[in-house]
Amino acid sequence: MRNLIFLRLATRNLRLIPITALAIMGYVTAANVAYGQQDVVRIAAIVNDEIISGFDLENRVRLVATSTNSSKSPAALRRLAPQVLRQMIDERIQLQEAKKLNVRVSSREINGTIANLERQSGLRPGQIWTVLRSNNVDRSALEYQIRAKISWLKLVNRRIRRQISVGQEEINEEIARLKSLQGKPRLQVQEIFLSVDSPDLEQQIRQTADRLVSQILNGANFDALAREFSQSTTAGRGGRLGWITDSEIDQELATALSVMQPGQVSRPIRTLTGYYILFLANRRAGNSGNVNDLSVKYRQMTAPVTSGAPQSEIEAQRQLAIKVASNANSCDELLQQARQVGARDMEAIYEVAVADLTPWQRKYLLSNDIGQASPPTRTPNGFLIIMPCERTQQAAGIPSAKALEERMTRERLELMAQKYMRDLRRSAYIDLRQ
């Protein structure tokens, strides 16, 4: 069965899964009932004044097992539950903070995210619910997870984004640093990071890391596990560090990678701050002009379809989108035609590194000629078209100044958001029920 690509949100991507009070680690394993036979009204945890029920936890564990292609045996689900409960507690804290600050998420935003998940996973509209039902997952588990992610993204952008600035001098220093690495062997690496915030948690965190490695070796999807559980700023990108040199990472990690072969996963690696799990995707001797060193500028437009529109209106907008896609031969022409037909989302030109494109974007932004539009794709908001405007090969794989500014801003935003979350967690009342 296809792996579902859960929750790749905008901004490449604010995905924050910090460690919660890890006394939870013994939680479900201490239960003496078979997983799946729990009382649905059992309380798994209380977060401030809100309950996470046994039903909520079981449902979410099955969702994570489905999305990561993990085993769904009772024993495997029991082992997965402590990790999932930590995440659910964090989400409950995030939603409580969002509610306090009057941050709302609309049904339209949730449905739009679900449509993106289906498109990225190669599913037809609505097919995601069939997949979840076949795996005994209630749709509320996914909808709740999406609501929490969007709420947190909005909250962080509102409270933190304005505090962050990246100066030209910093960008120039980063360009100089990247140039100094030209010609060196490079490694394509993904990571999962689990922080050890207290010596008392050392054994519990190590056990969690061992379980994750076991799940990966038994077929679980590394990308999905990184998105679900990693505390690194790379979590939203499936743990992807991109092409790096060994001088850009901790010595302990470089040493482990030096004896690994492409396709191998490391055992948990202890560093000063916590445990890392590494996946070595590839090696290359110096920079070789790999396609992932390209950046792409593109424009998109949406021919809008109102909620509950009759089939005649939907078909009319589809034909309109087909006409625009056929007639526009450049990004400027796409903008002009989109304006004429009242389309949406077409003003901006986006610039994205190829390594950060979704599979659906890569299909058209790399394969299509410059100025060649994609076929219209149905979304909850209408029919979406994308068109590549320019593809740029950066010298020796060095991103543009604008791309570096965006990356550095995103990384700082994620780090400050992690601190924000740690502060919220410290002040929260969390009661774990055995």
C-alpha cells in the first residue's frame, strides 16, 4: 500500500515535534491489556483540564502506523503508543495556546490540506478516507492532527515571525562558507533527532531511538517517521539534510557516516544534545551538477470552484483552466490570462530548490518546458495550474541569496518555535494515567 505523506504544510515546512515529559515512555507498555481491546473511555492523559482518551490514542497510533508503513500487530502498536502520546500531548498544548490567543482554523483550510495529502500520495480526491477506514482509523484522528498543525503554524507566524531578520552580511558569510566547501566529497543524509533534556530520561530516550531503528529496519518509512517524531528543524522535510560535507556535522555523526554504505540506517548515535538516527541515501565525490542543485521559479493559478457548486459549474471551470493552460506560453501570459478569467493565487512567482519540491511539483516543474503549463489538477478550491518560469543551476550548488535568506529565516523561526513550545510544556499540567 502506498505510504501516505502526512502534513507537508507550507513554508517548507514548520514541523515541530518536541519531546514531552518522557515519563510517558512506560505508559502503554505497562498496560496489561491487549492493544485494540482497551476501554474507549479510559483516560490516557490529562493536559491542563482536557482529556486524551484511550480511544483517541488508539486511533492516532493506527494513523501513524498507516502513514509510516509500520507493523499493525498489537505488540507493534503498543510499542508505538508512547511516542504517539507524547506528540498528542504537545498538540493539545498547542491548540490550547491557539484558542487562548484566538487563532482559528477553518474547515476549508483543513480540507485543502487533506487534498494536498492525497495529491502528494497519489490518491484520488476522497480516497484517503477509504485508506483510513481499511486500516480501522477514524477520520477524526487525521482532522485533529491537521487542525493542530495549522493552528501552531499560524500561532508561530503571528508571535515570532516579525522578530526574525537575516542581514545581507549574514547571507554573504553563508555564501562564503558554502564556496569554501566546493570540491569536497558530499553525502546525502536524512536524520531523526531525539533530545535528551535531563539525565533522568537517558534510558527512556535511548529505548525510543532503538524502537524507531527497529521500525525502519522492518519496513517503516524513514521520511514519515522523521516528520512524526524528529525534533530537528529538518523534520518537516522528512529529516533531509540535503548534500552535506562531513565538516558540517558533529564529529560523532561524521564518524558513523564514514563507515556506512548508501541505503544503510545507523544505530542511535549519542551526541552532546541527544540521539541521532541517520540514513545515508547517497555519496558523491565533489559537486557533480546534480539536478537537486537546481532552483526553479514558477507561477501558479487556480480557476475557482465554490463549495457545493453544481457539476455544470465545476465542468465550466475545468474547461476554463484547460483553455488557459493551452493558450499561455509564458509566466507573463499565464498571469494576464488568469487575471482575465478571475483566477486566484497567480500574482506571486515562487522560487524553490528542486530538493524541496513535492513529487507532484517535480513532475511538471522539471519535465515541462519553460512556459509550459501543467494540466489542471482538481483541489478543494478549484483547478490548479503550475508553470515553470526559470530553472537556474547555481554555481557549485550554492543557492541564490534569496533562497539562503528564506532558508536561514525558516531555520531561525523553527528554533524559536521549539523554545516557545518548551516554555509552554514546562507551564502545563500533565497527568499521565497508567
